[in-house]
Amino acid sequence: MNDRKLLQAVTFHLVMGAALGAIFAVLLLAVDAQHLLHVILHSTAPTQTLIVFVSFISMYFGFGAAITGFHFVISDDNFERRR
């Protein structure tokens, strides 16, 4: 596999993970788990806190998916070469 295809695959996994992370963060806020939304809305800067909360969870999921996707792509490429 060339570098361009590897970058495309890892980017796809990064975006997919970031989107799933954002959905997870919004669902946590919608369910109001552990009264998280209440804490955020009553902070000194609720908008910025909400943005940081969703962004960091999204980045966490995105980087995890990118690393996992990289591992899967490299492993699959090694498997194909062995055949």
C-alpha cells in the first residue's frame, strides 16, 4: 500500500471516530448523565465549556480510531503480502 492510500484510510478512521465521539458527547449531554449538563450550564462560561467538552471527547475518539485504523490497515497489508 502506498503512502497516499494509507493517509486516506487513516484520515477516514479519524473523521469517523471524531463524528462518533461528538455523537457520544451530545448523547451524554442529552441523557444528562451525572447531571453533567447542569454542571456545564451553571459554569462561568457555559458556551466555551460545552464546546471544549464536545471537542475533547471528539478528539479522543478520533485519535483512538485513527491509531486503531492504522493498525488494521498495516496488518491487512502485511496479510495480503504473505499470500
